[in-house]
Amino acid sequence: MAVFNRILLKLSGESLMGSKQYGIDENRLAEYASQIAEISQMGVQIAIVIGGGNIFRGLSGASKGFDRVQGDQMGMLATVINSLALNSALQAAGMRSRVLTAIRMEPIGEYYSKQKAIASLEQGEIVILSGGTGNPFFTTDTGSSLRAIEVEADVMLKGTRVDGIYTADPEKDPTAVKFDEITYDEIYNRNLKVMDLTATTMCKENNMPIYVFDMDTPGNLKKVMQGEKIGTLVKNK
Ligand code: UDP
């Protein structure tokens, strides 16, 4: 039995690159699909939000002279591209899944609504919620906080390449120590770069726990569902 009934899984676009410098690594995609299949077989209801940083980020576009709003729109479209890639990989692995979009673009995906997402989840379908929040100046971290709260997920899982939250960046500081649990307030006070502040605040104000874990090691998603404490839990008090 899984410890969570309904989850929102956030995957970064960057992680989809795998060993590449840009775009989508098919091996990484297939590996994610097989981890997702494992927990789908456990009966977990799965909503997924995926980023677009492997293709385009509005903020870095703006630093190169792009209009910020149009750059963000390009970023949101990048999340749709990644969502279609993941949807196709999930279906190739035998799962039932669909893409909903935060901006109307039928027939690429159906327009998102909370009701549609929940109805699909209850039928055992995996739903990929693409296009972030549909608005510029937000990130997919905020998109996933928003959707996790809307679809009434038990937890928002943030799959990263690091196995949790540390006192400092463990890739730069060898003395960094990992937290098993931490509060949202401690994240602010210690100025930890877990998610952007908008996303963290949405979770804090709506009591949505965040679980940060290493998604790039095969089998880890299943371990989280089995209650193994391999990452860091963020919650109020
Ligand atoms: N984006 C946006 N609004 C949203 C979500 C995303 O404008 O609600 C844009 C923004 O430009 C962002 C890009 O889409 O840089 C890709 O998303 P993100 O940077 O969150 O992707 P990740 O870092 O997870 O790969």
C-alpha cells in the first residue's frame, strides 16, 4: 500500500535533458515513465507538472533582449512540448494518461479544469498539467503548488537530482547537512533555494506539504510511496 493516495509530481524540464545539453533525452524520459508506472500500479493517483527549462526560460530570454511576457509564453509552450513527450512515453509504457493545458490549444490537449483533472485521476488516468499557471511571471514550481492545492493532492513531490534539502548547496559545499524535515519558515529564514518564494508561500498558506527527493535514481519514486524517508519533508510546524 502507498502512503499517499493522490500526488502532484513536479519534474524539472532541465532533468529531462539527462546527459544532453539541450532538449529531451529519450532514455531519461523512458526511465521516468517506468518509475511512474511502478507507482501507478500501486494505485496512486498521479498528477504531473513538468517544467520547460531544457528548452526555454522567460527570464534568461529577457536577459538576451526578449520581451519578458513573450519569453514567458515561449517557456509555457516549452512545458507543453515536454508534457507531450512524457505523455507519449507513459502511453508507450502501457499507461493511460492525458495532457491538460493551462492555455486553450485543442487538439494538443484539453483545456484544464479542476473537475476534469480530478475526474481523470479518479478513473486511474495519469494527468499531465501543462502550460504552468498560464500566466507570465510565474514558474512551474508555482504552477505545481497551485495545481497540487486545486486537485487536493496529499503532497507535492518535487523530483530533483539532489536527495533533499541541505543547509547549503551540497554540490558546492561539502559540509552541507541534509534535513529530514524542515518548515516553510525555516526555508525563508535560512534563505534556502528550494523553490521560488511564490511557490513556497502558496504551499505554506494552504498547508500543502512538499517532499523533495532524488528522482534521477531508479526506484526512488516507489520508495517515497512506500514511506521510506529518502528525501526532505517541508511542512508547517
Ligand atoms: N512559465 C510562465 N508561467 C508559468 C510557468 C512557467 O511564464 O506559470 C515560463 C517561464 O518563462 C519559465 C518557463 O516557463 O521560465 C519554464 O518553466 P520553469 O523555469 O519553471 O521550468 P523548470 O525550471 O522547472 O525546467
